[in-house]
Amino acid sequence: MSHRKRRWAGAALTAVLCGNVVRADEFEIVPPPPPDVTTLPAVVILWEEPRPVVTTSAVDPPKVLPPAGEVKPPAGEAKPLTPVVEPPPAVIPPTTLVPPLSVTPPLSVAPPVTNPPATTPGGWYGGAEMLFLTPYVSNNTAFTVVTPPVPPAPGAFPVAIGSAQGQPFDWDCGQAYRAWVGWTHPTGWGIRADGFVYNQGSNVASLINQPDPIAPRLVTVPPVIPFIPGAASFGAPTAVLAGGGIGSDRLLFTSDLNVRTVDAEATYQWGGCDCLVRVSGGVRWTGLRQGYHAALRNCGDGDTTETQQLDFEQEFSGAGPTVGLFLRHTLGADGLAAYGSVRGAILAGHLDERAAYFQDISDPALLALVGSQQTRTRFDNRSAHVLTEAELEMGLEYAVPVGRSRLFVRGGLVAQSYSNAGSATNSLGTLSLLGGTAAVGVNY
């Protein structure tokens, strides 16, 4: 047998003795179980046994036998192949997995508490208000009574002592009215308009001047500024009383006040669950009229009489910028809230002054030593004028929901000041209105 044939025969014998093997590339590995399975199934691992190396001579390099089942005899020789018995696969027993340790999840941290976001409720709102105001007027004199000194008794040391006492106008609390309407866009911007009216008169001041031959009283009106020709002669005693000693002088004094304002503004508001802030700015028009009226009548004996009348009015009309601030803060969950508002305005315009004086004396028999006569005097003047206004209001508000709207009532204190408004007889001074207010309104 040739050397080549001997090598093939040795290789075949070695393969029979060692048995068949499984190649390493035929390994089959069962994939691992899912994470929630605690018991692993049996894993079958097939490995390839080492192949014997047959050395035939010291010269030839070692030869590695081919895998079992793939041995082919040399060309020209056909030998039966011996069946190869494969060893049983190695079985790894199932292993019980230890359940993972329970891990306590970290404590959740609550988000920081923050105030609710601000809201700017939009929609329509409006209301009406009744105010109860008392005027406080500078230079509020109705008339002045001058008592001349009494002549000394015979033989007494002459001492001239006289007196002058001014009587102011007495004002009661009067009613004023205000109405407002506005609209706010959800962005906070809006518009607003309101109107205010106050029209009241003072109490009537009266005086009766009787004949007094020793020390007759003198009754004068406050000096009217500017000066009205002929008005200085108004007063008592009249010529009928002083010259003829007839009758008595009856005097009546009144004053009236009329204030009207109209505002047109742009607004911006914002707020939260318990507060609302609204700022506004626009234009205001104001008309302010003050009147002074004095009347005197002496009926005498029916034929000898005297009548006097003095009327003086000052009326300001002007417009200018105005700014305002409104605040409301909820005091509880039952609808009760506190509110406050402040406003200021500077107005430029003109001041009209009108005065009229007349006097009628009937003395046909010359008992008053003056005879019958009539006097008529009228005066008109217009000048530029500047007025400043300030308003303050504060109080409580109670609101209840009615459908989709909010109905509220308010009550509080109010103060208004008109600087440089003067009085009915003087263009200098300050006019103030103080009192309370009651209002009702609705927000849509």
C-alpha cells in the first residue's frame, strides 16, 4: 500500500474510534427568558470535541481530520462508512432566579406653590351712584352786619366801640348723581365713560333791620370781585328807612352751586382671584357755576317803598387731561370686598362773570327825601382760568353672581376738591364736596 493510501486509512480509523463530533458553528443557544420570568428553561449547549491530529511522518505537517460524516475516501477506493454515534447533548439544569430586590421609589417632590396667574376679565360693566355731599366753600360770606359805636352818655368818657360780624352761607347735605359704563377686552385694554351732576342751593339767610335812631345797623354784601358799578349801594338801611323812618328792611340771601363733569378714558386693568387694578387716562370736561343772590324789600307805608336786587354768577367751563386708579380687593369668599379710587385732573378754560343790580325807590311824597328813582346796572366779563380737581373714594362692596353677570352694591366715603374754583362772589379759593356714596352696578 502506498504511503498516501496508508494516511487515508489511518484517518478513517481514527474517526471511527473517536466518534463523530458536532462542529462549533452548529451551537444552538436558547435566548434568555423575558425579564418578568423568574425560572430559566433548560439550556442545551452543543460543543465540538477536539479533533485528533494524525502525524504520519516527521516530514509531513500535522493534518486535521475533516468533520465526521464528511470523510471521503481517496479517488479510486470505495469503502463503507461506519455510522457515527453522536454523544447526547449536555443539559444544564434550570436555575431559579432570585427576584430582584424591591427598590423604594424616590419620594415625589410636590411642585412649589405659586399664586394663581393674573387674569384680566373682559366684558361690559356699568352702574349708577347716588352721593350725599356737603359743600365747603372759601369766602362763603352771605352778608356782614356792622354795628356802629354807641354815643357815650352825657359826662362819660367817649369810647368808640363798634363791631362787624359776617354771616356765612349754611349748606345742607345735598344729593348728587353719577353714572358710568365701560368695556374691557380680554387683553386688559378698554374704554370708559362717566358723568357726574351736583345741583344744590344753600339755606336762605335772612335779616330784618328795624329803625334804630341811636345806632342803626348797617348790612352790607361781601365785596364782589371784580367790582360791579352800583352794587356797593346794596344794603340796609334803605333810603325809606333811614330818610323817612318808615317800615323795616327785610333781606334774603341765597347761593347756589352746580357742578357737571364728563370723562372719556382709555383703561387698562389686570388682577387675580382676589384683586382688581384698573388705571385710566383720558380727558375731562367740567362746568362749574356758582351764584350769589341778595334781595331787599321795604314796603314802607304802601306808597313809599324801596326794592333792591343783586345777582352775581361765576361759571367756569374747561377741559383737560385726567388720570385715575381703581382698586378692589376681596375680603372673603362670601363676596365682600374693599375698594378705593383716586383721580386727578387739570382743566383749562374760561371764567364767565355776570352781575346785575337794580334798585327801585318810590317816594312820591318825598317822605324819604330822595324822590322816586330807578337804577339798573349790568356787568359781564370773561377771562382765562385754570382749575385743578382731585377726587378720593373708598368703601366696601358686596357682589353676588346672577347668571353670567356679577351684581354688586357699594357704600363708602367720597371727597372732591376744586382748587382755584373760588366762591360765588370771588374767583379765588377752594371748593370742596365731602360726604358718602351708595352705588349699584353690574359686570357682564
